[in-house]
Amino acid sequence: VQLQASGGGSVQAGGSLRLSCVASRRIFEVADMGWYRQAPGKQRELVASSTRDGDTAYADSVKGRFAASVNAAKDTVYLQMNGLKAEDTAVYYCNAKIQGTPLRGNYWGPGTLVTVSS
């Protein structure tokens, strides 16, 4: 399984971006998806998750501003980011965790950079 994230860029504080992550094959019925980010000098952290059952969860720092969604027909997950802040600046990664099938594994995309200027 390969993941390719896109949609990063540079925006001013208060702006919006939508990240996309395309999977190389149909996995969303068996995968728990996650969006992570890693800022310079910091550990990678979970920003949003979307389980194969359709449940979503968010880090406290992004609740009310970020929204994860899935378009299974397009093999794509999205992260809509509104009200961006300078502290949201990071490389954002798409992750898929699959268990209980021959595809089982922990898959990462290469990341996309988001820069928010204040």
C-alpha cells in the first residue's frame, strides 16, 4: 500500500488548506487512517484519526478547526484545516494501520509541508 499526501503550502494565519491523501488501492474498509504532523525539533503527533468504522477523533489543539473525511470511491482521505495558526506549521503525514488482512501493516506517506505565517 502506498500513500501520497498533497495540498500543503504557505498560508497566512487564519487561512485554510485542504490536505489529500490518495491510497494506491482500496483500503478504507479495513484501515484506520490518521493524519500526523511533525514540527521542527518536535516529535511526530497525531492530529486526526478516522477509523474504518467511521469514527473520527482530533487532538485538542485542532478541535473545531480541522476536519477529517474519507471519499472511499476516490481512495482518498482529506484533512480540512481552517483557522490555521503559526503553531500548525509542520510536515503533515498520512498514515494507514491495517490489521487482520493480508495487507496488515503500518503505512506512511512522504509528507506535505504546511507553513503558516503570522
